Amino acid sequence: MNVSGEATKSVWMLDTKFPTAPRLQQDEHCDVAVVGAGIAGVSIAYELVLAGRNVVLVDRGPLLGGMTSRTTAHLAPVCDDGLGALVEMRGEELARGFQESQQAAVDRIEELVGNLAIDCDFRRLDGFLFPAAWMDDEEAAKQCDKEYAAAIKVGAIVERSKGVPLNGHESAPVLRYPNQATFHPLKYLRAILADFEKRGGRTFANSAVTDIEEGDQVRLKCERGAITASNAVFATNSPINTWVKIHSKMAPYRTYAMAFEITKRLLSDALYWDMDDPYYYVRLNPGSGKTNYLIVGGRDHKSGEADDGDARFAALEAWIRALVPDLGGETARWSGQVLDTIDYCGFIGRSPGSKNVFVATGDSGQGITHGALAGLLIRDLVVKGSNSWEAVYAPDRTPPAAFANYLSENLTAVKNFAEYLLPGQVKSAEDLKSGEGGVIHDGLSKLAVCRDRDGKLHTHSASCSHLGCIVHWNSTEQCWDCPCHGSQFAPDGAVLNGPAIRGLS
Ligand SMILES: Cc1cc2nc3c(=O)[nH]c(=O)nc-3n(C[C@H](O)[C@H](O)[C@H](O)COP(=O)(O)OP(=O)(O)OC[C@H]3O[C@@H](n4cnc5c(N)ncnc54)[C@H](O)[C@@H]3O)c2cc1C
Ligand code: FES
């Protein structure tokens, strides 16, 4: 699959039905403008329309075509980084608020599925935390004890249990989290968008917001029109309205997923994730006839710091075939990016220093629940001015306990700027074969040079249009990744992912 949308058919088992919407061609006025139509933007726009607000939802590309189309969609309220780590980082009270709010997000999705009778394979199921491949039972039991104690502290429902139906782990110490969930995100969101429009919400696609003017009213400029609103919400996955304040508190990680055919009933329908860091996970997606799809994911690395997608997919496949020896053939492979925050919770709320601009970001691998939750939280902030989970997700926070993470994640930018002094990775553009790219030293500057799959050579400045870090070639996705804050650019320099607003020059 390719971020430029070339082969997005592999995502969600060949589902590429992104809803259509007109391009913004004129000026629009509304109560709330929501920028970005992924799970976060759609959920926020929908909750606000239900609350009686006049809402415009605008996206740079097709609606739902961002990271949401790449998700593997577990709806697990349990903190992605582990509950023990969350309690240590945020303290018991805020960790409890996190658990409660993530649970509320899953409940809200279930409620909307029921209200609108959405056919999206939503189902409640168990989640299992099982030992990493390198752990013996003693080590795994210790880890279970730590997570169990933290789960009780934050009010998560958890049970100690023995074994999961994965080869070698049949009698291992595991934790069972009942009442987790999963669904087909695009089927769900298409139905929500249809109801949003039925209730008077307006949607615009292929209309990038390129300028933002804040005041009593917020004015968002697109190429062919502008939106003026009393409030604006940036749900662009990575916020495009602030340059540093939030971006220095989160880091982009690339994560990999694959789907395989599996005979129905070979593996019971549940969410499985192991105790490794970063963890591997397994889940099922319903298929037709006698076949389901098994989805496996993991092998994350910091964006731009590795370009070895094939080796990561091979490792994922080896890992899952050892656990499920009768697995069928591969049907899809893809990767995407998540934004890990320094204290494991998203940034959802009033944008730092703003009174009428809001953000939803910092998904930390739990972007689907964070997105649904953003709908509830930002609706309350706009309509009532407050919400009981505000402190958990406050975008202006920097907890002292997260200082070590803050320093280590920001070292990336320091290391990256040192690259300006190093020789380029590629000697000459002539050396590049189709699908290859690299940075070339050109006097005092660096050039990002790649040859696309059609053999066409592209040359741009290697300096990211966000804050100037040097971009790195990603041969799996055929794009340029910026290691500093996660911007991505197509071979022709066009911006694919924020925080950059403009392409490579
Ligand atoms: C492989 C993978 C597996 C995952 N698995 C899970 C999982 O199991 N559970 C889970 O909870 N999460 C998971 N995640 C994370 C989750 O999918 C994402 O965090 C979530 O979908 C992000 O949603 P979003 O609405 O914030 O962003 P997006 O879906 O990326 O939407 C943002 C939108 O903003 C638009 N935009 C950007 N800039 C502009 C601009 N200037 N003007 C207008 N529009 C703009 C983009 O075009 C895009 O459509 C996974 C992610 C990946 C990659
Ligand atoms: S994303 Fe910030 S410098 Fe590139």
C-alpha cells in the first residue's frame, strides 16, 4: 500500500469506499468548523450537530482517507502503554479518568451503532494480555501482577487467567479484560457521516486548509474559499494550527499490519496482545464462507529511523505463523503512523493559548477510542465550557514525570539537525532505481531525490516545510517521512500528513 492512495485497496480488506463530498468553492459561515475527517473529526462534528450546532467538516483529501483507513480497530479502553506505566506517569486519579473516558468512548460507539442500526460488525469480546516470546512463566506472572494491580486501581474489569489458544501459550499466565470491542471503522463512519449530512452538517473534501486567522471568529482559508466560524477544531491527526507546543510532546511511530486468511473457528474471536514493547497483537475480522481474516500488527519504530518494511513484515509473518501454524495465505499488508505522547494520553481540548480553537491529537495507538472520546469532550467544551475529563487530556499540560520522555523524544530533532553536516546518503540521482530515494548533498543544502515507480525523477529540498528537519525516504510507502514530528510528503513533494501544511519546496 502507498500513502498517496495508489493501492489503498489493501486496507480494510479491499474497502476503498470513501464517501464523496464537493470541493470548497465559496465562503462558508458556521458555528463550528472541524478540520480533518477521520474518526476524531467525524465524531466531533457529529456530536456537535446532535447538540444543535451548525457545523462544517472539511478535509484535504477524501473523507476518511487518513490514518483511520489504516487502523486495525480494536476498541480497548486499556492504556496502550500498560496500566502500570499509566498510573506511575499520571497518578491514580487521572489514570482512572483515562480508563473511564476510554470506556465511555466504546460505549458511545456501541450506542450510536444501535441508534442508527449500523451494520459494521461491532461486537463485544475479551481482550487477552499474554507473555512476550522471550518471557518465561515467572517473568510473565510478575508482569501480570503489576498490570492486574494497576487495573484494579483504575477501575478496569480484569481477571487473572491461564492460557490463550496460541501455540506455546496454552497454559501461560495471562490477563483477561472482558467487554472490549471491535468493529469495521469505515462502515461505521460512513453511516455517521450520512446522518451528519441528513441533520444539516456540511462536508467538503479535497480542500486543504492552508491558512488560519484566529480572533473572535476563526477564519480558515482553503485554495478556493474560506470558512468563518465561532469555533474551530483541528482533528488533522497531527495539529496544523500550532507549530511546536504540542508537537514537542509527542513523537511519530510507524507501525505495520498484515492480514491472512484463517479458517473460521480455528482461533476464538478476541483481541490478543503480548507483553513486548512495542507489543505484537492479533485480532480477527469476519470474512465470508468458511474464512475469516486474521490481522497481526506491531514491529513499530520511530518514523524515518528505519527503512526496512520488508524485513518487518517478514518478522510479523514469522511471529504469527509460529503462534497459528495453520494460518492461510496473506491477503494484505500495510503500515501507518501513530503519535505517541510523552505521558501516554492524547491531547484533546482547547489549543494552548486559544479560547475558541480546539485540537484532538496524540492517538498513541488508541486513536479510534481517542477519536470517539474527542467527540464527547470537545462537544462539552464548546457547548458547556467544561468536561470532567478535561485535565486528563489538557493539551497545555507537561507532567513533570514525563520529563525524561520529553528529552529523549526531542533528541530526534537534535540528531536530525546534525545531519545537515553529514554527507548525503546517495551520491548521484542517476544511481537511483525506480522506487528508490535518498538525500543528496548539494553545496550547503540537502536535496530529497527519488525515482517514482514509473521511473520519473523528483528533486526537492530535503528540508521539511514544518520546522526544517531533514526528511527520510520510506521505500515501503514510497514517500518522505520527517522523523521530527511525523510530516509525510509524496514523491512529487505534496504534503500527505501534517503538521506540515505545505509541500517540499
Ligand atoms: C496500522 C495501524 C493500526 C492501528 N490500530 C488501532 C487500533 O487497533 N485501535 C485504535 O484505537 N487505534 C489504532 N490505530 C490508530 C488509529 O487508527 C488512528 O490514531 C486514528 O485513526 C487517527 O484518527 P484521526 O481522525 O486523528 O486522523 P486521520 O484519520 O488521519 O484523519 C485526519 C484527517 O485530517 C486531514 N487533514 C490533514 N491536514 C489537513 C489540512 N491542512 N486541511 C484539511 N484536512 C487536513 C487528513 O486528510 C485526514 O483525513 C492504528 C493505526 C495504524 C496506522
Ligand atoms: S514534521 Fe516537524 S520538522 Fe518535519
